[in-house]
Amino acid sequence: MKIVIVDNHPVIRQGIISILANEKDVQEIKEASNIQEAMSIITREEIEIVIVDLRLDNEDGLAIVARAKDMDLKTKFIVLTEVMSQEDFKRATQLGVEGYILKEAFVEDILYAIRVISRGKKYYYSEILKYNDHFNNNSIINQLTDREKDVLNEIRKGLSNEEIANSLYISEHTVKKHVSNILTKLNVSNRTQIAFKLNNKWKM
């Protein structure tokens, strides 16, 4: 397979090249330091996988992905990044990148990602997925008002509306209103689903 390493730091390019040099499935490794160099190689040759840094000095590495996808090239992309960012990850997945890896990853992670992606699957570094899930789950809970969070916490304890009213010194009618709002905002249909997701997904 033919691979291109796109990074504005020569040391990083050489480090990745040295990792891939002994892989029997890798026939050729090329390198680029910016969007123009990368696109010149990608459009001129049949490149199977591009490993691209998200930040190329003042350039956005995802611009390479966008251009290649617009041109309907069959090239697959692995994004490398130093920082976990929910927004960057969202942009990358929307563009259809096949891989997303932190630069802190082990050599084995990069090699595994290449093998998985070459077989037509996707590989997202586990720490990024954990961070993204945590961010999304917290965002869901943060839709609630402080009082709704108080009620939600009582629901988690398994209390009835009457018990919640007594615990929070509010009327049962007010509790019902809060519960209704919580169900709507969290997109669930009953208290059982709330309890399940609090125990398995959402964090307060």
C-alpha cells in the first residue's frame, strides 16, 4: 500500500516513516509538509492512506480531507492530533475520516489503525471516544436548570413524586412539572429510562 505522511514537523514525519518502514504491506511512503504538497501527491498517485496532522502551521489538515472527498478520491484518512477537541472530532467525522488518533498513541495503535482501515473499517482512538462520550453526556445534563438537576438526583435515588416534594420542600405539583420538563429535555419517556441512563451513561 502507498501511504502519505502530512505533518509540518520533519521529526514527526520521520518518526512515523520509521514505524512503517518495516511493515511488509507498505510498499511506498511519501511525505508532505502542507496542503499544497499533500494534494499534489494525492491527486497524482494512487494513495491508499494519508496520515495527516490536524494542525499544519496556519493550515487546517482537514482541508486536505475535504478536497479529496469532493474529488471523490478513494484515499482514506487518519487524522493525528495533539489535543482532544469535541469540535475537531465532530468536524473530522462529518467529513468521513476513517481514523482519528492522538499523537500520544503507541506505535501499535498507529499500525493497528492502518490495518483496520485498509480492510474498510474505521478506527477512532479509544481515549477520544471516551472524551467525546463524556462531553456529550455532560452537555445533556447541563440542559437542565439547577432545580431540575435537584429533582433528577432524587429520581436517581428511586424516590416517588411525593417523597421528592418532601425532600426538596416543594409541592408535588411542582415536582410533576419538573419531571415532565426533565423527560422532554433528556428525550426519554419514563423515570425508569432516566434511572437506567444515569447509572450507565449520564454523569452528574
